[in-house]
Amino acid sequence: MSTGTWFERLAGAEEHLIPADLRRAAEFLWSARKQGEGWGDYPGVPANLQVTAQVIGALQTLRHPKIGELVTSVAAWAHKHYAEQPPTTVQDAVGLLILATADQDIDGRYPDELRSALHAALEHVDGDRVSTLTLIQAVLAAEPWPDEHRARARPWVDELVRRGQGADGWHRTGLPEESLPVTSLAVRALAPWRHDRAVKRVVQPGLDHLRSHLLRDGWASAALSGTYALTLVLRALATDADREPGLFEEGLDLLRSRQRSDGGWTGGEREHGSSGVEHTAAAVTALAEAGACRYVPLLAARPVIRELTTSLDEVTRRQVALEEDVERQVEERLGRAITERRQLRRRLQEREAELRHLHRLVDEKESPSGTVSVKDSPSVRGREVRWLLLGVTFLGSSSFVVNLLARDQTASVLGSVLPAVITGLTAGTAAASTFLLRRVANRAKPESPGTREVRRLVDVFMDVTGELSPSVREELVYRLAREGADLPPELFLRFLTELTIKLHIDRETNRRLRPWMETFAKMEPQDRQVLIVQLRQAIL
């Protein structure tokens, strides 16, 4: 079952249910209405058109069961009251339009006059923040209009988009206490128009501005201490399909925690002040738009959950079977190579012991001045030379073969690497011969860098690269032998720097490895070969 299929099934089974906290909020708003009129800022104060329109919008979003008769009564009061006293502000015209639209009075003479008056008034608004809020309220009021009437709101949308662009956009100016409410309202008002590319270009930066503030300062920031600002940010984020669920739920929980026992909200913390009508209506709208009333019955969700669980089990089973099949194929194709590699390692360990013994014999024959004595028995010296040559040659060639085996993925590839193996044997023989001739035949020339110095450099390398994985360390030595052994010093350091970057060696290890690199760069090519042979022996 695809994601779209189960999501559509759950959406099709969705039901509307007003939870207990919002039922108490609706009861508070219902009881706060002045009989036969609208609502004021607080229970018992004269009715205010803007607050009344906000309450009606909240109860409609909540889909309260008695909203129809309530809207008719309130719209009739507003029509009668303002017919005697025509609206003097753009906000009053917006409020009257909201009430007329809620009462399904859309195509009559009265709403048409209101739309014309609002359109004419908005043509002369200034570019300040207050007029931007008025423009936003007009765009929000036009949201439920039929398409033939919504087209009249297009100039308002374009003007709002224009004000959101550039360095003076509504999400870039002012302190957070000023920019967050305006940005949130603008994002929410433009949400139905986001299919337009120009609208999307200003909405996305607005959402980014809100998210960056929340990630930096959290929901408890001073800019969101007021209930109204908190609800506006939540309404804006509710339109974002890519919002972070955890961050969004944290804001919803904060808003719910501020609800008072009478069902209402104050302008700030729950313990301070009396419940206000406007703040309660804003909180109800934010929670309803966030999906607080959308539920999927358990009986409808259970079959979908069962099918999803079955699908997940099947995917898991296939993944396990695939992993087992891969392991089986790897074992079949690499079993022979792995076995041969183990045998090579075991033989190499035996040769290492012999080579250490030969090293001790050579050291014992060194004179106090650091030269090699050739007064020993020719037969003894010849036997040591032959064993040392054999050990070093085997060490170089075995290390090369093991490295190749470690990189092959099938046993059949062995035939294709035989020429490389022969080359490795030749190189190992040449290196060993050079080493022995310099140690035994040249009786007067001091060792360079000397056995002890080689051991020291090997120990330093093993210590510095101790945190690297064995494969990375083997690759580093292999590339040194193949590509860096004969480079001049001025090119070698650049080569080694690039190599450490390619192998993703961390900065600290790279820093500690730098002095070793510089020492290696100054060595003669034949001395580098000797050191590389010892490094191969150490890592394998």
C-alpha cells in the first residue's frame, strides 16, 4: 500500500469533533456576547465591530453547531447599526464584509457596496506597518468569497507581495515584537494564493524568518509572551506543509497551557488579568486551523494501521533476506581469497620472526663507529644475506598481494592481477638487494637513515595513525609505495597532503602526521623504500 493510498483512506475517514477545551472556550465566547448585539473586548463592555467579526470567524472555523442562527442575528444587528452610522474606517468595512460573507450574503447590493467601498479605500493606503495590517485583513476577508468576487482582491494581494520584497520587506524590518505578528498575518493571508510564483517567493522567506526566530529564541521569547502574537505565529506555521512537528506541537502546548478555568485566554500568562474576548477568539482560531478538531475514528484507522504494519514486516523480511543473500554471495566468491590471505598472514608472521632475528645479527656485527664489519665468516654472512633477502622480498610481495586481495570482490579477479604481483615481487627484490648491498658491501659508509632511525619512524607512524581504520592505514602505505617513493621533496609534500584529503583523514591526525611527512620527504628514494618495507611489515 502506497503512502498516498493510506493517507487518502485516513483523510476520507476523518470526522469533525470539538474537544473539551475548545467547547469551554466557545461557551465563554457565547456567554460574553452582549444580548442582541455583538462582542466587546471583554464581557459586559460595548460591542466592537472588529472584535465581533473575529469571534464570528473563530466560531465558524470551529464549526460550532449553533453558528448559523448566531451569524444571522449578529449580521442583522451590524447591518442595521451601521446603516444608520456608515463605517468610517477601512477596518469597519472589513468587519462588515466578514459578517455579511458569514451570513451567505455575497451577491446582494449591500455586500457589493461594501466591496466597492473597501476597494476604493485600499487604493489610498500608505506603505507603513499599520496600513500593511489593514491590507492583510482585507485579503483574509476575501478568502471565503466565490471566485468571481475573489478576483477583486488580486490587487490587494499584489500590493502585499510588493511590500514583502526587498530589504524593507515585512519580515525584515523592526524588532521581533513588530516583525513577527506582521509576518505571520501576511503568510497566513497569502496561503490560499501560494500557487502563484510571486506569492511563493515572499511567503517562503517569511516562514524562514519565523522558524529562525523559534530555533534561536524558542516559544518562550519575549516577542511571543502575548497570546495574540503566539496565535498568529501558529496560524502561519499551520499553512506550512514542511513544518517541524515537534516545534509546532510545542507552540500548541504553550497556547493550551494559557487557557483559564473559565475557558478564555488573557493577553499573556494565564494567572494575570481577566479573560478577553479577542484573545480567546484568536486562540480558538489558531487551534482550529492547526487541526484540533480533526479526528480519525479508531475503527477506521485500525485496518489502515494493520495493513501498514504488515507492509512494514514484509519490507523488513525482504531486507533481511537480501542481506543474507549478499553475505552468502560474498562468502562464496571471496572465501578462497580470504583463506589465502589468512595463510599469507600466517606465513608472514613466521618470516617477521626470522627477519627480527636477522636484524639482531646485523646489529651485533655493527662496529662502534657505525660501519658494518666484513671480517666475519663468508659462509655466515652469505647465509644471513640470503635469508634477509628472502625475508624482505617475501615481505614486500606478500604485503602487495594481501593489499590486492583486500580490494578484490571476486576470486576470479586473481588471474588479472598476476602481472601486478610479479611487478611487486621484482620491486621487493630490488629494494631488498639495495638495502643489503648498502649494509654489507659498503663497509665504510654509515647507515642512512639507520636501523634504529627506521624503527623510530615506523613507531611514530604507527602511533600517529593508530586512530585510523586498518584499511585506511594500509591504503596510505600502499599509495606511498606506489606513487610517492620516488617523488622529489617539493612534490612529495603536496602529493601526501592531497592523499590525506582523498582518504578523509581527520585534521588532528593530519596535523600529527605532518612532521613525519617532512622527514620522509627529505629521505633518499632508496631509504624511503626501506622504510616502506618496514611499514608494510608493521601494519600487516
